[in-house]
Amino acid sequence: MSDKESWSKKLPQRYHDALKSIDDFFTQTYEQIQTNPLFLPPIPIRIREEKDLWIAEAELPGIDKKQINLDIYRQSIRIQVKHTEQTEIIDQEKKVTEWHGQTQVRQRVIPVPFLINEQSVKATYKNGLLRIVIPNKHKNISIE
């Protein structure tokens, strides 16, 4: 018998119950944190500039195009991905149906280094890659 086992066997039952309650609390909290959108990894973004274009690419593997929402602001773009899961449990004996639903929303705001003309923004989604292209009409200033 190890020291740990002998130590725990000496405790009264009420202490075992209290320790189990604490363990259950932390186990449930950990499970809830895993599904909380605050702890989801951010949406990976690559940004590059070409001669007259500003391009942002977001990796969204396994996401359907209907789940993506893009919002254009003066100098930023918000990518929002909404994932909804619904479960239906039918108990034929009791003639009871239960529905459980969960929605996760991930989003990322991308700053753009110039004012955006909404009509000129183009977005495509193919093979898990969202590509946003904006004409870049900035002017270079020569330094004397």
C-alpha cells in the first residue's frame, strides 16, 4: 500500500465526499472552458499588399460559406463565423422529445491602413480559404 492510499483511507467519508465534490467542480469547469468562445483559437489571417491591392486571407477549414458573415467598416473588416449544433433526443417509452442547441461565434477584426470603399471590396470563399481583396489607392509620399 502506498503512502497516498494509506493517507486517503484514514479520512472519514465526509472528507471523501468533499474532495469528490471539489474534483467534480474543476472537471466540469474545465469542460465548459473548452467550449467557451473566449478560449477558441483566433481565426488565422494572412495580409499582403500588391501593387494596387490589399489582400487578406482567412483560413476557415470545414466551414460552410453560409456560416460566414463579413462586415465592412471605415478602416476595418470583421469576419464572423457562426457554428450552431442542435441535438434531438427522443424517448419513445416516455413519449418525450428534448432539444439541445449550442451556438459558437468566432470573430476577428482586421484593421485596414486606408479608408474602405464598400462597393470595391471583393470576397471569395473556396476550399476553406476566405479571400478579401480591396483596391489600394494610397499615395506614396516622397521624402526630400
